[in-house]
Amino acid sequence: MKDTGYKPVTSIIRKRFIGYKLGRISKKYIDNMTNERRELLEFIKEIDHNITSTEELLSSYMPNMARMFQQKKERKQKAAPKQFSAEISEYWQEKRI
């Protein structure tokens, strides 16, 4: 009606026209807010799902990592005394000569 150049004749018709237009504008805003809220909730659900899957992955990963670190530590402890004693014996061999 506005595009066709319609101008309300009386103040009552003018108020109804403005009320109608404001109603349409508010409906558009409400629809936009509803869509944004829906998208936000979907995004939050996706984040929750990602957090849950990450926690599951870490819970299955951590025992394996702890075992690997323990094995690595044990290998170092077994190898370290031999290497250290070899360095000491070389040092004393040089001093004896």
C-alpha cells in the first residue's frame, strides 16, 4: 500500500495502517530472532558433542600414553647405567695411561 502511494484519509485508518506495518516489522524481527536462536542452539549442541567426543578420545588415549611413557622411562633407566659406566670406564682408562 505504501509503494502504490496510498495515504490514509482519516487518523483511525492511518493508525491501523501504521499498526499493521509495525506488526509486520515486529513479526520479521521475531522470525529472525527465532532462527538465530535455533542456529545458536544447534551450534551449542555441536560444541557439546565435540567436547564429549574429545573427552572420550582423551580417556582412551591417556592410559596408553601413560603406559608408553612408563616403558620409555624404564628403557632409559636400563640404558642409562650402562652408558654412564662406559663413560666412567673410558675416563679412568685415559687417566691410567
